[in-house]
Amino acid sequence: MDIAGVQDALHSQPFMPFTIRLADGRSLPVPHPDFVALTPRRVIVGAADDTWSVLEPLLIVSLDHAAGRMADGSAAGDDGRRAG
């Protein structure tokens, strides 16, 4: 994966939380864009426990988005109306 793919996910509107999956099997959740910093050659991901990881973009296998969930926990496309 390239940094542009991560950047696109971070700037999506509305933001949708996602998980970064790595070649070694680790997964790093990204609940909010503030948890990620990008440099020209690295992706830096912070965690809620104040730890952080510096990633080589080539080791990122995929970005997995939560099934239709936005950062505030609401469903994507949910405008507060009930069906039917």
C-alpha cells in the first residue's frame, strides 16, 4: 500500500474508522484521524494507551473499514429516521 491510500482514508468525509492490517498479522485500529501522522516515507499510528508504531507503507496489507460505522458510532447513511 502507498501513503496516498492511507491519506485518502484519513480524509474521507464523513470519516469512517478503519483498521490497518500489516504483513506480520498485526492490526492497528484508527478510530479517528488524529491517531495517524504521515511523513513522506512512514505512517505513524498512535493507540489509546499512548503507545505508537512507525510503519513502512509497503508492510501495510489492507485498510479494513468498520461495517458502515462512522467515528461517532452511528451507521453510515443514518439520518435519524426509522424505516417504515
